[in-house]
Amino acid sequence: MNRRERLRFRTDITVRVICLDYPGTPIKGRLADLSAHGLSLILNRELPSGVSIRVEWGETALVGESVYCEPRGREFLVGLKVSDPVYDAAKPVPSTIHADQSISPKKSE
């Protein structure tokens, strides 16, 4: 059971993912959710745990470390831990995110 107390926000935003430890072609993915110190990505390829990842969307970019990668059908759910709080580091928030439309609060179970 996941006992995280932090509020997580569900999203479905297209992002560009760059693995900084293995430079190459950026990966197109989706931002599944985010919280104060992390986020979840849905990718079409596996990324190992412990690698540095840069995630970009709109005018926003975050860098963090992958902490898990779980297969989900033909895709992979990748967890990213960021050292700076997402809510501070992700400013300015792109216009594609609207608190009343694109993001709905979700508590982790």
C-alpha cells in the first residue's frame, strides 16, 4: 500500500523526455500525474531506475531521477523524483494546464 501523504494531480499532457545518462533521440510521452516532489510518465519504452531524466512541455522543464519503471500493457509507467518542488520548479505553468479543467486532484492510495 502506498502511504504517501502528498496530494497528486492527475494530468494527460504530452511531454518530451530526454534521458541525460544515455543521450539520443528524445522520447515522446505523457505526464500522468505530479506531486510536490515527483511525477509519473507514460512512455512507449523502458527506462532503467537511477538515470537522470529531463521532462519538457510548453515552456517548462524539470530534471529528476527515475525511481521505478513498471510495464503497463505496451507502455511503461516511469516514476521520477525531483529535488526541487515541482510546484516551484515548473513555473511558469503552461497554458495547457487549467486547474479547473486539465488537472483533477487525486490522493495516492
